[in-house]
Amino acid sequence: MADIGVDATDAGSKRSSSPDREIPIELIHPNPDQPRRSFDEEKLSDLAASIAAKGVLQPLIVRSAPGQTDRYEIVAGERRWRAAQRSGLHKIPVIVREFDDLEVLEVAIVENIQRDDLNAIEEAQGFRQLIDRFGHTQDQLSTVLGKSRSHVANLMRLLKLPDGVQDLLRNGQLSAGHARALINAEDPEALAALVVKNGLSVRETERLAKSSKAETPARPAKSKAAKDADTVALEGDLTAALGLAVQIKHENGAESGQISVKYQSLEQLDQLCALLSNGLER
């Protein structure tokens, strides 16, 4: 893995590089695997005006385009490249570094995350690329990116949402908190439309998602033998100790069974994990 836990402009400093120089802007093209897909038009116009007045103050980081002669691929700085085009620049300052595909993707993700430039879906897709294409684990990502494992896991869960809901998240009509509340809903797209239409808060969205599941007709339950008093008492003790609903399934006369713990939020899940981890360390 590349050393991606540092600023993108310093990453790969141990790799060969050429000093700052100017390259014709038409010889540079974006990285097709760039995790960032959307650019704020107003901010882009503001940056173009600044570049027209003062030039590009921070060079782009590029690499030689694979399989092409005298062509370059952007590693970091696509927004500056787009703004420079708008401002009418013919050449742009760059630093050329020899990154492999893995390093290019990692640096691009890190640069954007460190600057909070990615929306939640873009960040999640960047994580997915690192996992699917390069075999990284969520634990590795959380370490090198300086994010908690729960942050990485929660963002990647957003990719389970229908495309329509992901689009609302991309364009800012839904927050990541709203989207997380809809992941397990029966009809997330319909509920997302209601959330946007009525301007619901995250808490209101969570209640809406829960009520929609409660209104879904349940399957007929199979007949079960009544639990004995000891099992019911033990369930009560565990529920009180954990602060979460606990159910015990234990067949009469058998040695084995199952314990299930129901949580209502990701915060409760984190608390349960922390409690179990502390118990294992003792």
C-alpha cells in the first residue's frame, strides 16, 4: 500500500519526480478513476476568476499517461485544471510523479477526503474501489485515512440504496444521515421523495422508516412453545444489563440455543461492540 496517510502533495515524495514546470493544458486529461464526479459550478467559476487574476498558485500533480507519449494524467488537482480551462490559460504548472494505478487512486481519494471535497456517495465509491480492485479491508482504510471503521462501514452501506436515492444524496437534497435511515426501509425511494418534499429532519426520517416497516403485513408466525419462567427472567436480566432488547431461544431438553440482541440505531450497535470488546480484553 502507498503511504497515503499524508497530504496528497507530499505523498509519493520517495518516488521519482520532476520539478515544477508548465505543460500545455490540452496535453493533460483527468484520471478516469477519479472518485469525485460532481463539481460545484459556482465554486468552479469563482476559482476560474481567481486563476485569471493570479494564475494557478499550486501546481497539479500528474503522471505520464499510461500508453501515451507526451500526455499526462491528473493525480491531484482536477478542479484547478477545469478552472484553468475556463480562465483561458494555455499552460498550467505541474509536478510530474511516477505513480502506479493504486497510488493514483489512493492519493486522489485522500486529497479529496482531506479537503472534504467528496459527497458521501463519491467517498463510499472510492472506498469500494480500494476494496474491490486492490484488496484493502475496511480496517486498513480506516487506519490510513484517519477515519473510524464505523464511518467507513456506514458510508459503504449507502451503496445499497437505489440509484434514485443515491442521486438525491449526490445533489445535496438528502444528507448521509437521512440516507442511512432509509437503508432498511421497505420502499426507500418513495420515502426519500416524502423526506425531500416535506423537509423532514433525520430523526423524523428515522421514525418514518420505522413506521413504514411496522405497517407492512407480517408473515403468520409459526406456533411456538411458551418460554419457561427461567428463560423469561434471564432475558429480562440481560436486557436490563445491556440496555438492548434480548431474546433467548432454547429448546426444552437441549443443551444449545440462540441469543439475539436487537439494536435501534448504529450508536447502540457501537456501544454493544465496545461493551463486548471490553469484556474480551479482561
